Amino acid sequence: MYTIYDTIASQTIKDLQVHKVFRTDAFELLSITLEKGSVFPEHTSPREAALLVLEGSILFHIEGVPYRISRQRMFHFRAKTPHWVEALEDAKFLIIR
């Protein structure tokens, strides 16, 4: 039987929250929320990834350049490249890697 999940819709925006929504051998889907003014500290992704903002607006810092990414915009980045995220507004975004 099929199941509909509301994991992303029900995820609240408070501080920094990271939830693994789905994973296969081919890819992983993470749902991340970041409260306005909060920071997701510098880290790297083990694989090439795409970031899709669902709500709010963030600054995505990579290779010394900040990129403003807002609702319904997507950003692609390479594996193992250090980056960090700052919330300009309460934000919810997905990482597909």
C-alpha cells in the first residue's frame, strides 16, 4: 500500500532542524528549517547536491561568495565544498543529494 507523509509540511521552524525524509542507494532527501537570524555552521556534503527553498529566504555562503536564495529557487553545488547557511527570514528548504 502507498503512504502519504506530512514530514515536511509539519516540520516547525525553530533554530536549526535537519530531518532525513527519504533515502535510497541513489539519493537522499533532507528537510531543513532555519529560524531567522540562525546559522547552519560550515560543513560539506558528501555528494553533489541541490538546495530548493520552500519558504523564506537564505544566504548560502560558498567559496567566499554569499548567494541569496528565496522561495521556489534552487541552487546546485559540488560535493566536499565547504559552505554555510544564514537565514534572512524563517526558512524551510530541501537538500537533494
